[in-house]
Amino acid sequence: MLPRTHQRSSHLKKLDRKAKRPAENFGYTFGIITVLVTGFGMCLSMQIIGSATKANFIFGVIIEIIGLIGMGG
């Protein structure tokens, strides 16, 4: 039989992992989304996606800035 302290520590480690899981999932999901938003803005501003208009360039820069703010936060 395992010592009582080992049972407590393994239970606390399991509880700690369970408590951290939602925050990690949110962090990864939010990070992936903001990287995709930033990439979309870069593609618009470099005219890889869409036509080569000034409005698309400005819109792409705005979207890129929003994505960068999301990555920094």
C-alpha cells in the first residue's frame, strides 16, 4: 500500500491539471485565432488576397493591427 502522503500529492497533481486545462485550451485557441487574423490582414495589405485597391490595403492593415493586439494581450 502506498504511503498516505503519496496519495494526497497525486490527488493534488490531478486536481491541479484539471484546474489548468480550461485556461490552456483558451490560450491555445485564442492564440491560433489571432495568428490567423493577423495573417489574413497581411495577405490583404500585400494584395495576395483581393484586388489591389487602397481600401483593401487600409482594411488589411486594420485587421492586422487587431490581430497583433490580440497576440499581445
